[in-house]
Amino acid sequence: MAKSRFTRLDAFTKTVEDARIRTTSGGIVTIVSLIVVLFLSWGEWRDYRKVVVHPELIVDKGRGERMEIHLNISFPRVPCELLTLDVMDVSGEQQHGVQHGVRKTRLRPQSEGGGPIDSKTLSLHAADETATHLDPSYCGQCYGANPPSNAKKPGCCQTCDEVREAYAEASWAFGKGEGVEQCEREHYAEKLDEQRNEGCRIDGNLRVNKVIGNFHIAPGRSFSNGNMHVHDLKNYWDTPVQGGHSFTHIIHQLRFGPQLPDDVYKKLGGKGNPWTNHHLNPLDGTHQETDDPNYNYMYFVKIVPTSYLSLGWEKRGNYQEDHSAELGAFGQNSDGSIETHQYSVTSHKRSLAGGDDAAEGHQERLHSKGGIPGVFFSYDISPMKVINREERAKTFLGFVAGLCAIVGGTLTVAAAVDRAMFEGGIRLKKLRAKDM
């Protein structure tokens, strides 16, 4: 029979059945090689199904973005009525006395354990002490200040709080409201003194511009006087508490953007890899103690924008920043991606009386006098952005190529081992035959 052209190209020559020799060692090698192929194929399948996180570093080209600050801080030695939270940034935006999205929880005195007071007593002014029970024609005076823009009755100051707000808008100090009819009716001074030994916990969310800025918690109502940011400290200084108040504080949590879910945290390495700290907030658990009422704490925060893109996020829709999202939900997108921030921090503390650090062995280090007591956080935004992208460890073609390499490599090695065992057996038999 004439051979075809393809017959001459056959690289896989065959042997007839009669020329084959089957051995026990060959059977053992075949079983072992089959087990090895199955084991390595299972490992290849697991690698193909594995999702890995690939980090990238790019220039952040976002414009007009905003971010959320989540805070939970306790002040065991300052009552809630004296604390004010303010936010400001380099764009000129200022938020004085932030209330929306932030809760103040009154804490019992440290001598009583410092636990939270019942929520019914969290408001300084009870419902029966507001203007709702007054004569409908009543219009309280504002004592020289213009009525506040948020007054319940336009052109009037019906409550002590509205008088205080009018004074703050006029950049005037208020004190305890001596001689103010509304405050005397509500017993503002007496109730303030009753809370002097209490503490306060401030927690909630702030939405701010993604630019250089700061937020701080300081005593007294805040207002702007020209280009200066001023706090009314009269009630902070005039206190019957022995030794005065102080800004001892505990930062339970401070983060910028949403917290990564536990499943994402595990994909990033968990506790087994110290190099991955995407889930860590450096200031969580910070405790600062002082007995000096004239003390100032400053934290300088460097923020790095960070995105987490889940597998297939681009197929579920394009990301668009939703400024209408509720506080606390900003950054968690419907396509499964997460926009958050990591940060590093350095801290500094000083007495407002000035002086040096001779007690710490640094007499050459001098501190300026003056300032506002409180806790200040100054943040700066990095121009770089970290993107953590979920990807398959291997493509399907890579998986098929890996299987072929496993089968071919294992069989080749098995054939070599079997051949060596077969040849070795034949030589041993010949050597024994000569010795006989």
C-alpha cells in the first residue's frame, strides 16, 4: 500500500501489540502518575477560579468630588452643651456648629462610670420649655441682635437657643444668659451647671469637599469675626467644677469614607499579611489624657483616595458620584465598587500658656502662647490614588495550557522513570546470571 504524504510526517510512531512488554513496576508508575495528574489538575482549577486583588497607583484626576468623615469621639470631662463641631476648608466653605448627621450623647460623670444618659434627657431644653406653650402673639426680643434666619417665628427670638443663635450670628459673646427673659424662663444657667460634671460623645458623619481643610471640636458657640474664627469661651472658663473642664478624649473611630466589608478585607490579605492595612484607621482607639483646661490637640492627617473595584464591576454600570446619597452611604456604589480613603497621621499637643518641653528633655523646643482649647484635625488630600482591582488569577486559555503542561510533563517524567526501572531490572538479571 502506497504511503500518503502525511504518513511521512507522523511524529508518533506506533508499536505492535506483540512488541509491548507490561511490567509490575510500570503499572505502579502509571497509578502514581495518574494521582499526580489529578492532584495538579485540581490545583490548576483552583487557581483558575481564584480572584486576586491587583493594586495600581494612578494620578487622581477627579474634580468636584466630596468625601465623608465618620467620627466617634468621647470627651469624659466636657458637657455636650459646651461642645461645638465646625468644618472649614480652603475653598472658603464653612460649617459652624454642625448638627445634621451628628449625634451628641450625654455621658454620666466618670465617678458614676461614664455611661450614656437616657435618650429622653439628651436635649437641654425640654418640650414644655420651648415657645410652643406661649401666647401666639408673643414675640421675644433678641436683645440688640438681628433675629436668626432659622427662627420659628420670623423676626422674633422665642427661645433661649434662638437668642444664643442671634448673638453668634452677630459675633457677640453670650455667657449664661443673665438678664435674658427667655433663658431665665427656661432656667438655662441652672441646667447648664447641672451638666458641668458630665461628659459627651460625638458621633456621626460629615460630608465635606475633597480639598485641604480641617474640622475641630472646641468649647462655645463659634462665629466669624472678620477673617478670624472665634469661639465664645466664657461658659468654658466660668465653671464651678473643681480644676475646670479638660479635653481628655478617646477616639473610638475616625475614618474617611466607608469601611471595607469583611469579605473584601479577607481578599486583601487579612491579619496574615502586615503589609496590607487598607482596613486600619490609625487613630482608632487613641486615648489622650490631660488635666489642663488650656490644652490643644492637633492631628495632621494625610489622606490617600482608594478605590476597590469588584470583579465584573464595569459590566454592572458606570460609576458616577451620587451627591444625593444619604449620609453614611456615600462611596458605596450600586455596581459593587467602593470609593474610600486611607490615611496616615502625625499628632501634636501643647498648652495654650506656651513654654517649652523641658520636662520631656527638649528645652530647646518652644511653644507659642494663645489659641483655642480643643481637638483639631487638619487633613490634606494626596494627588495619587490607589486602585485595588479584582481579577481572575488565570484566563481560560491559561487554564487549558496549564492542564496540557501537567498531563504532558507528568507522563514524560513517568515514562523516563519507567524506562529507567525497566533497564535497571534487565541489567541486574544479567549480573546475577554471570555470577551463577
